[in-house]
Amino acid sequence: MNEYIQLMIDWIEENLTNELSLEGLANYMGYSPFYCSFKFHQATGISIRRYILLRKLYLSTEDLANNRKIIHIALDYGYSSQEAYSRSFKTVFGVSPREFQLNQMPVQSFAKLTIHLGEEGYRMKISRATEVKQLKKRKRRLFDRDVLNVLNGQVMYEEFKNKKLMGDSDYVPFNEAMCVNATTTNIFDHAFIQTRASGHHDSLENYSNKVIKPLNNLFKKNYNYIVLWFGEDMFCQMNLLTILAYLEQSHYQGKVFFNSFREDEFKVSQTELTLGSYYSVYEDVLVKRMKPKCELLPVMYQAIELFFEMQTENNTVIKYILKNKHLPTSELLNRLFEVFPTIGYGDSQYLELIDKTK
């Protein structure tokens, strides 16, 4: 069945700029449209229509970055007009194609799906050292002593610190999962620690040792530059939002750079951020569980949409678990990592969902 689904994906990829229809795919596969739709959704956790939409829009960001005319891009990807393309684009990314073209903002990647990567199916990984070396050529000042790198997670922190990938600058890890459990309006104070530790079923001491103490340089030292290394998935983006909100809450006056990357290939997209609205977004989204009112980077806008999707009782991950609950937990866990890279949950978050659902 995996080979069957991969054939469907390959056919879709070859026809993204042609007339695409479910009937055409069904004819190619030799099955009914209903059967194709059902099997595709069962294996990937996403509908064929949604997959096609996200692939087209994601690929179109490359054309926008190359300053192609928007009307030409719209027609190339099968839209009836520039207006129709712009509506779809803004629904997914939170900004118009023109805004994206002018500002070159990071977005969540939506790569071609590969079902159960085999020996020939894996994506080539680019070493972090190689990518950081390229970054140094463009922004050498971010490798000096007045720079703090905030890294998403202990593993990434240890690699960067032990190898001194960012030269003489300092490093701290943010070891949290802000996309789950309650939080507080004040960030990193005693009430925050109590609330977060309780949500993780952890003691105050253990939580402080794991999350708060490693951030000591962020609290105690002054830096001219802070570089935030966070992936583009929802898990990482909610952590990023929390750090940005804290910087506003603590009245940080230096420059902030966001290094966005996708885990499977570690290609870095660097954006200089202007503080000013992230605390209100943090409060709306993570404290009050409300949609924010201000404009955001597309990658964070997409993550917030996913965050609210995951708050629903019958979200896409729950549906996928229900359809595949016959699988052993270890295999189901591996599939969840493969099928939902834009969510970014770790073992503990997925295992909790599996336990509740199976």
C-alpha cells in the first residue's frame, strides 16, 4: 500500500502545473476517486485536495522570491485569476503574495511527501557546521562575544556549544513544549514555573533545573544581539513566541535575529525581527487561547493555525491515530513523526495522544 500511495504522490508532483483533478488521478491509478481519497488520507493524514493546495502555494513562494509577476504565477498553478491565487495564499500564509514578495518572510516548508523513507527515499541532510559557515560569511558580527544564541532544545544547544559553531558568542537552550499545557501572563516568574511544572507533572526543582537555570545568561547578562534558532514547525514556533514575548516583557533593547530552519535539511533562513507585538500574541494565543489580531510572520501564522487545530477534539492527528490504531504503538509513533512534520510534537506529546485515543 505504501508503494501505491507513493505512486499517487509522484503523479500529483508531476502534474502540479497541469490541470489536476481527482478523476484524473483515479484514472491513472485504476481505482475509484473515493478509494484514492480514502487511502491517501488514511496514509498521510491530509486530503488530496489539501495536499495539492499546500504544495502549489509553497512552491509558488520560490517564484515570488524570484520576483516573477504574480499573475503569471497564479496562472501557472491553475488559478483562474490573480485574485483567486491571492486569496488562497493569504488564507494559508497570513500575508498577501505581494507582501511576501516585498519582505521575503520565512514560511513553513511543505515538502513532497515520502511514505516510509527507505534506503533510496531519505532526504540528504546538510551538516549544521556547513550551513553555519555560510551564515558567517553574511553576518560575521553575530559570532562575537556580545551575542546570545537561544537554541530550541538541549541536543541542539550541546552541538552548538561543544563545537563553538557561533564562535565566541554565548549559548542557552530553551527546553520546553509551550504548545501544550497552560501558561501565565508573566514569563519565567514563580507562577510560570509552578503552572508549567504542574502541566508537565514535574516538580518545581526538576522543572527549574531543566528549563529555567539553563537560561541564566538570558536573565543576567546584556547582549547587543540575540539570535533565536527555532524550527518552522508548530512546536518550535510556540517556543519562539514565548522567548520573543519575554524579550518584550523584559524591555530588551538590542537587535533580534530569527534563524528559521527545517530539521530534515537544516537550511537557515535569517530574518531580523522588530519587537513590539509578540507579547500580545503570546497572551492571546498561549494564555487566553484566542486568535491574535495583529499580522505575523507567515511561519508563525501557520504555526498558530496548527496550534488551534490541535486544540480541537477531532483534530487531524486524532483522526490519523483512530484510523491506524491497529498498529503497534512504536510503529504508529514513527508514522506520526513522518506524516506530521509541521506539528513537531515529540515522543511524550504523541504518546499522550495515543494513550487517550487507542
